[in-house]
Amino acid sequence: MARPSVVVIGGGLSALAAAWELSGGVEGPRENTPSIEIIESAEGLGGAVGTMEFAGRIVDTGADGFLARRPEAVNLITEIGAADQLIPIAHSGAWLFLNGHCVAIPEGTNLGVPTSLASVRGVRELSWRAQWAARRDYYWPRRLTVDTDASIGAIVRAKLGNELTDRVIEPMIGGIQAGRVDDLSASAVFPALFAAARTGGSLMKALAPLPAAVPSSAPLFCTLREGVGSLPTLLATRLLERGVRIRTSTPVTAIRPTPAGSHAYEVDTATTTTPANYVVLATPPQVTGALVAFLGESSDELRRLPSASAAMITLCVPRGSTRLPATGTGVLVPLKTPWRNGDSFLITALTFLDRKWPHLARDEDVLLRVHVGRIDDRRGLEMSDDELVARVREELAVIVGAWPHKGESVVVRWHDALPQYLVGHHDLVERARAASEARGIFLAGKTYDGVGIPASIGSGRRAGREILSRLAD
Ligand SMILES: Cc1cc2nc3c(=O)[nH]c(=O)nc-3n(C[C@H](O)[C@H](O)[C@H](O)COP(=O)(O)OP(=O)(O)OC[C@H]3O[C@@H](n4cnc5c(N)ncnc54)[C@H](O)[C@@H]3O)c2cc1C
């Protein structure tokens, strides 16, 4: 009897993780392992991660690290035999650009939300109103009824006021998916905040970390020696050894339900048709929604889900030509920080790449990355590369005090790459999964279970596990 067939659409980390799970995970293929085909539209695998050569080293084009205290990414890397490639983050702490200078983000914040009065007092640039709002939440918390979901902004504005929200919390949380705290779902993006708000008491106290019985020595973030963007190649090598078929430069054009026969679907590209018993859809939501239009309303919801675009500008300059803060991994710039002529800063964050990742450091130069773009701010994305780099250099000179007009630079643009988890996101995902999984189509990736790399990998493996359990029935 022919082996059942699974087609995995997309070649990002979630798709590759789904194929890893389907091909037997750490234990490897078994007798009943399905035949697996990955179909990716781009020339190479990796989707939102990749690497480039820049300033004599290999640098990530997208994500440069991942949360290592969540298990999914580290486990997968270990399972494929690449644990020796893991590099822990070398610095901690970061800065906020407030009132024209860099101010240390105090210890004791949870994703930007202060958890002690000392952490707010430590930021002298905050007004007495912000200090008072924190005291009020600590001693006399405002009542707030939070039901099934609320925006992060609705919670933190009600509890801690606008200043702490706009100047401290938004730069941190909004930056994660280039969204706005007033739109993002608390339950989907920051579940701890959602749970804290539902206690009805002080947000700050409820978010304070519990004393750890044994302090964790595990690094908070990691990267890979050849960049996070090397993971797709490492994974693909192992998948090919297992007989997984991988096709690139091949957009899937349709998934057609077949009314009868041994396979539920036919997956079309411009030149081929692959029969499939099950399908993993690990594509961006706009593509996913269009490919499963036959699922009705929930496919429309996916197609309409907004996604933010971002640009990352990587720069290298002689070490003596700039004055970075002495410590920390980067600087966050609050939205609407005034620039010139009534305009505001384009930069939302700087990352000191060679300080975060010591293998990138050289005595003679500084490697820095600038982040630009939010869901409602496309100014930087509409500029040419030259205009964008010139503007970013001017802004950097103001943020860190000195930045040369020359030096190596490269702009990488990520269009519609960051799906927005709006209020009610969990329900949307539940509806989409209920409709698709009933028909043997499994949704995976950054749109569903969290935008970060560990969550995307976990999401892909979940899809793989679900299919294996159907096949075992
Ligand atoms: C600028 C940026 C910075 C980030 N920084 C970090 C970070 O520091 N840490 C972190 O943990 N996460 C970060 N992320 C998030 C992380 O990179 C992503 O969540 C993760 O890589 C998503 O993987 P995915 O497989 O879900 O989606 P994707 O990587 O988007 O993969 C989807 C794939 O589907 C393919 N596709 C589209 N249409 C079709 C079609 N018709 N047929 C076949 N294939 C198709 C696409 O080409 C793509 O390869 C960042 C993301 C961005 C955009």
C-alpha cells in the first residue's frame, strides 16, 4: 500500500519544524512515516530568517536571536545535532531614549511594565505624574473589569496611565511585533499581563517575579554561530537525509479538495499536482486565507489579518567614530519622539549586534542594527535605501551622541512579515483551526501561537504531531 502523503506548504522555520516532527522527530523515521514534500515559493528556505555576508562576517538578515528559556528552539537545535552551534547572549540591560538622552531601563520590569516603585523612581526623566500613577497602582489600584480579552493598552493605560504606557511599555511590547499596544491582544501577546489584570489588584505587584527556588543559569537568549538564519539549512540537510522532498522557487497556487479517491487534496503549483492526505499550511496569513478560501468565513478572517512591515539597517563604523553607551544590548526609542520640523524619529530600536553576540565583535569596528517601521508607520519603508541610511545616520548621531556619515551599511526590508495579534486573536485562531483541522489542513507558524522563533517552531511541531496522531487512528 502507498504511504500516506503530507504536503507542507512554506519553507520557513515552522514548516521545517513540522516536517521534522512528521519524519519522526528525535527518533527518526519509522515504518509508518508518511511521505513528506515541502513546497516553498522563494528561492531559498527560511522565510523570515536568513543570513548575509556583511563587514567580513556572517550576519542575520532578520531575527538575530531567540528566547532560550522557552524550550522549542533549543530542543530542535539539539535534536538535529547542532547544540554546539548555540551561542548565549553576552550582555544584559538596555536603554530608553528619553528627553534627548539614553536612560537605563531599570531592572525589575516585566516586558516594560514596572513591577516595583523603585524601578519607576530609577527613571528620573519620568514626570511626577508617571511616578504618582505607579504609586497609585501599587497602593490603591484602579478597578478594571477584564473579560475575555482586552488590548494591552486598555489595561496599562487604565492601571498605570499614559506616560508609563507611551514612554516605557509601548517601546518594549510594541517592538516585538511592530504593533501598537492599543490594538494588540493582551491574552495573545502578553498572557501574564492579562492574568495580572484579571486579579483586579495592583498590576505591578501581580507581575512581580516570584523568587526562584534555584536561580536559573540558563541564558535568556541565544543565537547560532553562523546566525539564526543558518538553522533552515541545518534542518533541511537532516530532512533530506530522511527522504523529505524539498522544492523551492515553487509557489503553491491552489489546494483542491478531491471529492473521492485515496487522497483528500491535490496541491497545485504552476507545473505540478501533488496528492495529499493531509496538508500543513505554514504560509503568511494572507496566502493561507487565499489558499483555503473553500473554508468560508475563517479563511476571510485570515486573509484580512493585518501584518506590519519593517526595515532593518545594519551598519559598521570604526570603533573610535562613535560613542555608544558603555553597557547593554541596545536602545529603544518611544514612538513620536520629536525629530526635526515637526517630524518624529524613524528609529524604533538599536541593537548593539557585536556586543550581544561576542563572535561578531572586532577590536577595530562597531556593528549596529537599526529597526524602523510599525504597523502605522511606513515612512522608512517608502524611502530609497540611500535616503533611509542617511536619515538613520543623522538620528543615530543624536541618540548616541556621535555617528559618522560614512561606513558600510545594508538595508533589509521585511514586507508584511509581522502578523498583528489583535484583540480576540485566540478566538480567530480557534475558529480557523476548527474549520481547517476538521478537513485535514493544519495551520502552523507565526500567525497562530506567538510571533517569535520558539513559538513558530512549536507551532510547526504541533501540526506535525496532530497529523501523526490522525494517521495512527
Ligand atoms: C524583521 C523581523 C525580525 C524578527 N526578529 C526576531 C527575533 O529577534 N527573535 C525571534 O524569536 N523572532 C523574530 N522574528 C520572528 C521570526 O523570525 C518569525 O516568527 C519566524 O521566522 C516565522 O517563521 P514561519 O515559518 O512561521 O513564517 P515565515 O518565515 O514567514 O515562512 C513562511 C514561508 O511561506 C512561504 N510562502 C508564501 N507564500 C507561499 C506559497 N504560495 N507557496 C509556498 N510557499 C509560500 C514564504 O516564502 C515563507 O518562506 C522576527 C521577524 C521579523 C520579520
